[in-house]
Amino acid sequence: MYTKDGENYYILDAHIALWDARPENQRNIHGKQFIDCFYDYHRNLSPESEVWPYEEYLYQGGERLMKDIFTDGYVDHAIFQPAALPAFYRNNFGQTEEAFALAQKHPDKLTYNHCWDPRFGEDGLKQLREDAKRFNLKGAKLYTAEWFGDSRGWKLDDKWSYRYLEAAQELGIKNIHIHKGPTIRPLDRDAFDVADVDKVATDFTDLNFVIEHCGLPRLEDFCWIATQEPNVHAGLAVAMPFIHSRPRYFAQIIGELLYWLDENRIQFSSDYAIWTPKWLVEKFVDFQIPEDMTEYPALTTEVKKKILGLNAAAMYDIEVPAELQVANPPAEASTEAVAVA
């Protein structure tokens, strides 16, 4: 919980990872390219006081994660969103077993989501059913730009992707988080395009599609889709650190999301360990959209509370103490499309 000026904020970090990018886990040059790109985002967008040494950035481990997120970072609950990247890393990039063990040890603080790749076909479907039972999955993280043999990406509306989404629906995996944001070297920019979100959101109205990084740099495309698809939500991972390095750009991002989606479909994410939540929470609570940006809705304390934790908590049925709720709690997603005036 974070407290400022007499207000208490429930914090749910909806996008964290426990990764291993040390040289011994890198399968090839692409493993180094990937983590180096992460580190460039980290050091270029963070306050100088928050920049880590490169060696610490390659691997954190569970003890460091718990300290950064919960002891120092004000977070009440966090959700693992792993990326496998087996083409680049020997034992995957996101550490499934270590993260899951940590979530089992701290179920009051951590939720583990898993990942899948529809290019594994029937074998992958079988694995998905086993994973859903083993991990008690409520959500998943999809990475459409992953390499697989000669393939350098897939689309949500591919035939096999539909098979996996249908299986997720049957298994009760309702919250589908999808990386649709900036490219990461050496992955291809176009493999993160948001256009395929539109079709699956229409065809799977029982699923929530949380578009991580809110489509950046395709924010306008994302907003036009999300305003018509009420089961599409915005994850603020990668968008958040612009609050420091480019505050007017961050004001534009959050303002556009509030205008098109409203405050009930936006989720705070630190994208740990690219960034740590402490300074992001502090700066967001203090942030106001500049007065001259009059076309945007007000970023009130109640709106901030929803974004910082209440929206994701409602999606994942995580109990929040009554004293940390707001007068107008996040509503159930409507099945009606929004008409733009």
C-alpha cells in the first residue's frame, strides 16, 4: 500500500517478470541483443538514481524481486507475465519454475500467468491443458513476435491461435495479456501490430484482452479498436517510465486512454525488472495532466486508484480491503460497443 497526503492506494503491478539473461543462458547472439535492448530502455527512461549496473540487470532472483516489488515498491499484489523466447535462451528467458515456486510460496502476493505458442499445434494444446491445471491459470501472456524455426511471428487470428483461444475459454483462462508494443531487438516491429486484436476481441467476448504497452507506438490504432471492443484493456508497461523522461508524452498517452477507454480499463504495470515500481508509483500519484491539454478527462485521485490496482484486482478477483476501495468501483465490462461522439 502507498500513502500520500492522507490517501491510501492499493497497488497491483499487473506485469512483472523473473528472467535469466546471463551469458550461460544465452543460446546465441540474439539473447544478448534482447537483454541489451531491455537495458537501453531501462537506462534511457529511468531517473539516474534508479539505473542498475548491467550485471545486476541480467538476473535478479526471487529474493531481490520480493524486496524491489513488495518491501520497497509499495506493491500489494503482482502478476507474472513470462516470455519464453526459447530461440534465444537455453532455459527460456522467463523463469517459469522459479516464478511459479515463488507464487506458490507467496499466494497472497503473487499470481503466476503462463504463456503458449500456437505454432506448437496439437502438442502445444495438450501442454496448455496440463499447464492450466498445474498452474491454476487465470491468465496468459502471449508474445506474437517470438521466433519459431523459420517463422518470425504469428497473428492472433491465425487458425491455430483460434484453437488455443477456444481451449483457454473452455479452461477458464479469461485474461489474455498480449505484448503489442515497441519492438525489442532482434524481433520484428510488424509482428507486434495491433490489427489482429480487433478480430479476436469480437469473436471471443468472454475473454479479456489486456494489450500490454497499450499498442505503442500504435496508440491511435489501439484506441480506435479498444473503444469499439469493450473487452480490450490497456496495460501501461513501457508507457509508465515516460512520466519521468517525457512527461507531456505520458500525459498524451494517459489522456488518450482515458478519453477512449475510460478509467476502468487501464492497468498499472512496472514491467519489472526493466523498471522498479517504487518511483513509478510515487510519480504517478503526484502526476497531473498539464492544464493546457484541455481535451483530456481529469486524472483524479479516484481514477489513479483504479489504474494503480483496483482495475486489475477486479479482473483477477483479488480481494481488496474495503477501506482501499473507491466510491465508484470498476464496473463489469459491457458487451455493448462504444459509440464515438
